[in-house]
Amino acid sequence: MTRRATKIVATLGPASSDPALLEQMIRAGVNVVRLNFSHGKAQDHIDRARLVREAAQRAGREVAIMADLQGPKIRVGKFTDGKVVLETGQKFILDATRTEPGDASAVGLDYKELPRDVKAGDVLLLNDGLITMKVEAVKGEAVHAVVTMGGELSNNKGINKKGGGLTAPALTAKDMEDIKTAMSFQADYVAVSFPQNATDMEMARQLCNVAAAEYNHKPHMIAKIERAEAIPKLEEILRASDSIMVARGDLAIEVGNAAVPALQKRMIRMAHEMDKTVITATHMMESMINNPMPTRAEVSDVANAVLDGSDAVMTSAETAAGKFPLETVVEMASVCVAAEGAEDVALDADFSGKTFSRIDQSIAMGALFTAHHLGAKAIVALTESGSTALWMSRHRVHIPIYALTSKVATQRKMALYRNVTPLLMDTSADRDTALHDAEQHLKARGIMQAGDIYVITCGEPMGSPGGTNMLKICRVS
């Protein structure tokens, strides 16, 4: 299989829950499996996590599991007939006190705070922006609006406010229960929906760490950037997270479609500068829900996400509910490989004017620089925490990085890092034994052969996280 630097996150759902199919998808290139907590019960997720671990074992590789929290339900209630058709120009009421099913004149709200979050003149976007209405007045608990773009509105469709400004907290009571479920199977990543600031991410991390303490586990936290309010707070959110997701669906509804491509580039650039990972998501290969081939626009979209520097590209309904989950992964992988072949390596420019205060970070940068200029076959990092591999992966270099760790949890987390192949190896031995074992490990896998030059980093004493302090240039014997 051709080496690919960009990772693939695939959403698991009814279309991809067959054990044999899931194994094929992992073999075809899935690195991270997303469990969407907006659907299904706790036991469903526990069962699916086990399914993922078993399929990965059969495929002979580790994948990371991402638990994606639902976040606040900013939605309308239900309708008598399941849906209504709203005409442009008609009046419509969103009523927080209404308990009976809705009709063409009014509907109840799952989100009871809406009357306090909006005022006359605000524009509301429903059903992913397919329906728009302008608020005329707020009377008590009822929002009176006029439909400015009509269409079909069905049960529990989402509500967004143009420009943002809905106050719903990022973590709901359901999310807090779901965190406990996700920690029971030690999810490697937890994605937080609709965070508005660093506090939302810090609170989520605290809840995860408490729930995971009995398993001696600490997940990495992903902030899904999907609210207009998150954009000015991007730096503080990134600081409080391990990763961000460019969640283009809800974000586009709030800030407008046209603003998203530039925001995507800005977010990816900022994540790299702050040594964080970044996933580009939503509608990447949407047409493959029903078709065996993507459109040229979708191919271009995935390729651009790769060229922008995404660590990973993500599928949603394509693999969760589509007709061609395996084909989607295969197509996505081939687009990533082709785009990576066109990348520029500007490593020298990356380092000019940069100062590195930490020894381990300096060693990581030194390894990249040396390997690049020597034309090394591989960069090898012996790592406990994965930090050395993460720093190396922030820079574009067309030399594969192999991260060897003794910890399965670290191996799984590194499954998301761009251009990093994480492998399990006992690194607790003395330095010379570990270096010898690492070379043998890579030779046995056919990664390197006699005569190849490679660069290797490790720490002395061995096995202490954050202790990388040695760089060695070797030739395979």
C-alpha cells in the first residue's frame, strides 16, 4: 500500500458496523474511527468500540477511537405530520411553551432559551440553512418570525442564528453521561461540540480525566469549531485543546459559506503554529452516500484540505449511512496520496527566526532538519508520550516518521498525527539495546534495508516522558 501522510477519520454507523467490512475499511486506510454520540444508546457505543478494537486487531494495526459528543440540542420540536412546508412570506411562531405537536403556523422548541437569545431583526437559519426566517418580535416565550426562504421543515431540525449568539452551554447533562461511557472503553479522543471558549474545553477535559482516572487513562481533547463565537477565541480554545476540528457544516451556517475556505486555512495554520493537530470535516465526499465515485469538486476539496496541512480528513454520513463506505475510504486515500505528491517542502523557512527553549523540542527539530538535508530513508522517534513525534509532524517533510512506543494508549493517539506511523515496541531497555531493537523492528517490517541512512531520537534515561535528549544518525547494517 502506498504510504500516506494524511490520516482518515471515518464515522461508524449502520452502514459500516459489519465486522468484516470494518476490517476492510481499516486495511484500506482508516486511522481513526468516530463514534457519533448524537445517535444510539450507551450500550451501542460500548459494543461499537469493542467492534473497532477487534477489527483493528484482525487488520494488524491500531486505530484511535474518537467519541464525538452531541452538544446542545438547538432544535425545533415535533410536528403532527412529522413535517410542514413553509412558504416564503408566511408568519411562523417558535414557541418555547408549546407542548402539543407543531403545524404550519407554529412549533415547540427543544431549545427553551431561544426567546432570550434573539431580538427583532435577527435572522434564524433552520435545517442546515435551507430555511431562513427573520424575527419580527419576541412576545414572552414565543418568537414571532416571517419566513424569508421557505421549504420543508421536519421534526427536530436544527436552529442557528446568523452571526452566532446562541447561549447554549457546550456541555449538556447528556454529554456528561456520555463522557463516562466513552471513558469506560478508554476513547482516545473526545470531541466537544459547539465550544465557545477555553473554559468549555477545560471543563470537558476535567470531566474526562475524572471519569478515566480509574482506568489510568487521559484522552486527548478535540474542539469542534462550529460557532461564530469560537472564531475570535480561536487561540485560547487551541491552547486548552489537543486538536481542533474544522466543522464546516454548522460554521458555514453561522458565518456564511463564502467565509469558510479562508477560515479553514487560518485554523489549520494556527493549529500548526501551536503544535496542535487538526481535522477537516463535513461534506468532504457527500455525493458518495449514493454514488460509487466522488465529484471532481469533492476531490478538489479533499486535496485542498491536504495541501492546507490537515492532519486528517473526515467522513460523516458517507461511511455511517452511505451505500459505499469502503469505496469512500479507498477514494479518499488515493486523493490524499496524489495531493501529498504535489506538496512543497519549505523546512528551512520553517526554522528561520524560530527559537526552541525545550531540549526535546530542539532534538525533534534537529532530527527533521538533518534527515531532510541528508536524504534519510526514515526518521525514528522512541517516545513515551508521543510529544517528539507530534512536534516533528507539524512540519512538512517527505520522509516517513516512525514513532516507537511501549504504550498502546500513546500508539493510538499518534494514529491521528500527520506523517507518523506509530508502532509498539518495548522501549524500557538500556539505550544501546533499544536502538538496536528499533532498527531490527523496522528491518523486520521491510521499512528499511541494509545501507539505508536513518535518523533516530530517544531520551536518556529511557522511558521518562518529555526526556528526548539524543539524536543519532545511523546506517542500517
